[in-house]
Amino acid sequence: MPSIGARRHSGGPSSTEPEPGTPPIALSAPEHPTPAGAEPIDRHPDPPQLTRSELRTLRVKVAHMAASTLRVAEYLARHPRVERVEYLGLSSHPLHPLAARYMHVVDDGTPAFGHLLSFDVRGSAADTRRFFDGLQRIWRATDLGRVKSVATIPAISTHQQQGEEGRQLAGISPTMVRLCVGAEHPEDIIGDLEQALARLG
């Protein structure tokens, strides 16, 4: 098969996309011979290398995201379209005194209550979905724990198969939103929540 460059210069399509029905072209980096006696260069980090890189920044990420989550939780607790907020970092939470004894950064004692919270939208399940669909910066997904902020509605995703009775036993209301705050600037996260909540009037 002629290369993409050959097709372009032979009067073929100028786009680099293959024509319909053409099998995919495997692209690879050019080969660079390793000098005699030198160790070969691994151009593809293996999982242990990636894990070490993540661990080196874990402390600063945990502290930053926990602090951001507290700011987001405090904002949501004040918002008129939010019924309630569940986050151990809020002084109003009944388990806050207990959590404050144990949840902190180990090297300097900085409070760190995690970066997962939940809140209930004041209104109906339809209002909650309208808010959820209005999020622009925050990802709408179920795989919480990323470095990027992610939100989900448990009643129609992770807990859907439990049924209404099971969700009631678990305290999962139709208006609950679960938010995992990521490493973005907290004001960017709050701004996205603000514009999505504004859709509810």
C-alpha cells in the first residue's frame, strides 16, 4: 500500500484520513539505533514507573483536593437550590468532631477530609437531571476518584439496580448528586456548579 505522503503527491486526497474501506495504518516513531555498549532506552513507561510518579505527587494532590472540596462544600451549603450537603469537613456534619481527630495529612497535621461529597438538589428528580446535564467543566460519569472533577446521580447510575426500596435503605434519594472534586482550581469547579444550578431558576 502506498504511504499517505505518496498518495498526496500522486494526486490522491489531501486529507490524512484513510479512504472508506481502507484498513487502519499503524503509525510508529522512527527507529533510532542504540549506540554500541549503551543501554536501550525504554520509550514506554511501565506500570511501576507510572505508579512511582503518582506516589511522588500523592501528598500534594490529597491536600489540595481536600482543601478544594471543603470550599466547594461550603459553597453548596449556602446555595438556595441545594437541600443538604454531606461532607465530613463541614463543621455542621454530626460526625465532623470524630473525623477531625483522624482525617489529616500525616506529616504536618493539615485537615484533609477527602475529595468526595454528596448533595441534594432542592426540587425534583427532573430538576436534578437538568442541573446535571448543565455541567460543562465537571465530567458526568461514574468512575469517581480521578484527578479531574466527576459527578454522578447515583439513583440513575451506580444504584439504579437496587430498586427504590433499596435506595431508600441506603439513603440514596432521586435528587442526590455525588461529586468527586478534582485538582482544578476550586473557583473553576464552583463556577461550573453555579451556572448549572442557575438553570433551575
